[in-house]
Amino acid sequence: MDALATPAEMRAWRGARPGGLGLVPTMGALHEGHLSLVRRSLAENAATVASIFVNPAQFGPGEDFERYPRDGERDLRLLRELGVDAVYLPSPAAMYPDGYETWVTVDGLARRLEGASRPAHFRGVATVVTKLLNAVRPDRAYFGRKDAQQLRVVRRLARDLDLPVDVVACDTVREPDGLAMSSRNAYLSPPDRAAAPVLSRALAAAAARFAAGERSSDALRAAARATLEAEPRAAIDYVSLADSASLAEIAGEADGPALLSLAARFGPVRLIDNVELG
């Protein structure tokens, strides 16, 4: 497995391998969710690159950039064992050199939900994804459905900028108790870890109402919120039922495909989850 540290090294490596290439972008602290993306890329491409970069541009003031979990030795071992062809490990200085002042923004989609709670987040995401795609030049890039808004932002970015990449969505991987896998789960105290599966239960409560024929957007949000409010350790940030494509909140009946998503804090740890309805 080759280790590449700069955009120039990455481009040179790619230039010597003209076959189909998959990219799995990560911030490290790999878990089974990441590894499922890697396995899919390995199955669908002649070669696979995983990137590991904790992107400072997508963390806002007071967020957890400095303490974001990092375990580079373990990450490299896991990727090597799976048979990844190369890992791209740029430094912040390589990605944002002195004098850097160019940013990529996606309007509309990126201002809702997570964008409303974390105003600079998707500017950082869109910029770093554009830079990764430019350096790696993959045929396919793999993203998880757990970060549903991020997936839509990246797809819009690729479409609007005519980037020659297929953005592949992969299903959320969950713990046995339903909690969506996330690197931030490692922060949870034992009591908060025991409480956190309320996120998936809240989604399931609303999804069950939808499956039974309920279409009132207010009733579906209320079903999810009631489950969350029954858990005293969960501090709700938002409960959303939005159009699946535009992420605009649905008023009235949820007649078309919809994304039910939520965010809550457990102690200092903010977690998100979602389910698609219809």
C-alpha cells in the first residue's frame, strides 16, 4: 500500500494507473462504516485510494477539531489488511498552504439542517472534497448515507462543477443496538452511550407511523420528537422532515420522498442520524 502526502504525489500516482479508481474520503478513526465503503470500492474498481485528512475548515469555533479522534497507525493497518492500493495523507499545510483564500460553496442545500447549526461546515466540506477529487481523479467516490446532507451537497457539487466522478451512496452501518456508527461515538460516556440509541428509535417511531399511512409532516416530526424527549440525556438540536432532494422542510402532507433527520447532544457529543421515507 502506497502512502502519498502531497497533491503532486497523488496526481503522479494516479497518472501511472489509468484503470478505474475508487476513492473513499475519511477523517480517520476508522470504523466498520468506513470499512464497508472501502470494501465496496474494492469490489467495483481496479484500484482504491482511501484519504485520511482531519479537515480544519469544516470545524467551527468551539467544535472538536483538536480532540477529534486520531489513530493513524491503526487506520493504516486496517486499510492495508483490506488491500487498499494507496492512502492519501495530506497535511493541513499541503491542503491549505500559506496565502490560501479560495473556497467552494453550495447554496441552498448547504444552508439548511446541519448548515443552519454549523454555518461554515459545508464550505469546508465542499472545498476539501473538491481538492480531493482534483488530486485523486477517481471514477467513483464513496460516501455514507448517515451523513445524508453531506451526500447531497457532494452530489450537487459534482453536478454543478461538471466533475467526472460518480458519487456512490452506501447504507448506514449500525451497532447492534441501532446506533449509527460514527467516530464521535468514542467520545460518549457510558451513560450517554447507553442513551444514544434513542436516535434510531426516534427515527423508527416516525417511520412506523409513515408505514402505517400517516402523511402529516407535523405528526411525523412529533412522533420522532416525543421519543427523543423521553430520553433525558438527549438535548435536541433539530428534528426535520424535508424534501429528499431539496432538503426544504415539508409543510402539510409528506407525499413524495422525504428525509427524516435529527441531531442531538449527549453531554458534549453531538450526533446525527436519518432515515429516508417513501
